[in-house]
Amino acid sequence: MASAHARPEFLGGYSLVPSLAALAGLLAAALLAGCEQGGANTPAASSAAAGIPARILQVAPQRVPIVLEAVGQVQGSKEVEVRARVSGILLKRLYNEGDFAREGAPLFQIDPVPYQIALAQANAQMAQERARQEQTRREATRLKTLAEEKAISQKEFDDAISAQKLSDATLQAAEANLRQAELNLSYTRVTAPVSGVAGRMARSEGSLVTAGQESSLLTTMNQVDPIWVRFSLSESDLATLPDKRLDRIKSAEVRLALPDGSPYPLKGRLNFAATQIDPRLATQELRAEFRNPGVRLLPGQFVRVQVAAGERDNVFLVPQTAVIQTEKTFLVFTLDKENKAAARPVQVGSWVGADWMILGGLNPGDRVILDNLLKVRPGAVVSPQAAAEAKAAAAPAAK
């Protein structure tokens, strides 16, 4: 029997060392597979040679409006406390709470009976004084003739003249009392001092209201057309303006965005700008006036204010998606003459719609890469394409 060491190439009927023919076959198969997968004419190799497809924006300097944004609160252009001007029992409310009321519209009725009586007394007093005045005049006229004839003493005539003047003064006082009584009676019907939205009633019907005291407050009214919006801008925002401040005299255009994000259709204008910066908040207080015909803006409502406060020259607009923010700076990728990508630090300003205002770091004619930024690296070759071409080229790569 032959020893196991006599045929080392076999163990259990299997060869441990492949033949030369088998090695040649494996090498040929590997070379063929390599040609099929990595050939220079395949789509993947062509895409790599052409570069990363991406949309390109060639920037040019522009004149861009400076738009500052802030959160504002709506308030009535007139906020009036409606108070009772005479004391009495509140009999009736004559308006619907929360409804619009025009100036002069009746709001409340205070018990008028005591003031009607006071008016009647004033009328009677004035009639009495008028009769006394006529009597003193007749007496002065009669004594004048007698004084001229020396039939009476001069003192009697002088006393008659004094009585006539005293009666005239008393009549004037009675007339003033009558007008005061008429005015007090008119105050028993409380009317709207301005046109606006009337609030809820502060005193219920049947309450005693006392003029000049806290109980005299009946309700409040807000004039809502025009309406005001109060807001503030920080010192950093003001520093971006040409004059470093907002002046209400200048025609700064003010627009609003409602709480649901929709724009308010009417433009406003500044009607107040504080002359100093609030030292606690480092802000300037401002106020804008808007027409409010449909009462879409209500006092107390919060809105977003957009102020167009001048223009900035020689800046560039780049889509926000093309700007990369790092820990230290902002970057964009640009292309050189050989279509190679380079990271460019830039100085950014505010947003203008979907774009970012670039204040520094770019030159006229620079080509900025807009998309495919996850694949772009400094020195990578980029294939500049239009939007449709970039999408078509990206589809095979995704597969």
C-alpha cells in the first residue's frame, strides 16, 4: 500500500494545488470581468470624467432694497375710555358689545328724571329773574325822569340803576344755570366719543355711577380705521441702514404679514420714531399707520412688520440653499476656469425672499454652484448644467 506522503496533492480525493490550466482560466475570467465593469466607455466612467452635474449661477452686482423685519402689535389709533359725566342709575345699554359704533351713536342711558327736574327749576329761575330785570328797568326809566326834574334825590336814582345792573347779572347767572341743566340732562345719554369698536360694558344695568370716580367708567372704544402698529428695531438692524436710523419723515414703506402668514394688502407709513434708543433693550421704538377698512386688523393682534428702509448697491443675491454655514463663517462653492470647485468664504447680509444678500467675498462674474453640494469637494470637477440637464444627469446616478 502506498504511503500518504507519496501523493501530497491529493487528500480525500481532492486536489490541493490547482493545475496551470485552471489558474489561467481564472485569470482570464477576472480580466474579462474587469473590462466589463470598469471600461472607459461605461456611463459611470463617462459621468466621472465629465464631472459632477450642478446648476451654476453667474453673479452680477445688484441694487437691493433693505427690508427689516420685526414683530409688531396692533393698537387702535384712538383708545378712549367712555365715562359717565353725571351721576345716576345706569338704566340701559344701547349698543351691542364688540360692534362698530360711529361717533355720536348712543351707548348708555342714565336715569334722566333728576336732571329733567333740575332743568325745570332752572327754567323757572330764569323766568323769575327775567321778570325782575324788566321791573328794575321800568323803575330806572321812571326815576330817571324824576331825577332830571329834581323831584327825587340823586341817591334814589343811583339805587335804581344799581338794582337794574344787579338784576341783569342775576339773569345772566340764571341763564348759565339753565344751560348747565340742559347739558347735564344731555349727559344722561352717553354717546360714542369717536368712531370705533365698542368694548364690553364695565357696569351692569341698575348700577349707580358716580361722575369723577372709578365707577364712572362704562366701557372703552378703539378707533380701528386708521389703525396703528407698534414695533421696535434693534441697533444691529439699524446699523444696516445708510443713515443708521429710521426717520418717520422719510417715506419708508411698511407692510404687514398676518398671523396666518398671508400678506396684508394695504401699505402703511411710519408716523412715529423715537428720538433715542431704549437703553434697556437697545431698540428704537417705531409706529406705523395703516388703513383698515375691513377691520381685518384688531387691537392687541400680533403681526410681522416688514420695513423697506432704503437700498444697498453692489451686492449679490445667491439662493439660500447655495450658502453653507460653518462654525466660523459662511461659504459658497465657486468654479474656476477649469470647472474645478473652490470654497469661498462670504459675508452675508439679510434674506431677500428666497435669496441671501452677499455683501462681500464674491466678484462680478463669479460662478456659484447652486446644488449637488453634498458631492462637491474643493478641487472636484463640476459639469455646469441648466436645471433640466442637472435633473436628467442625476437620475442615472441615483439608480
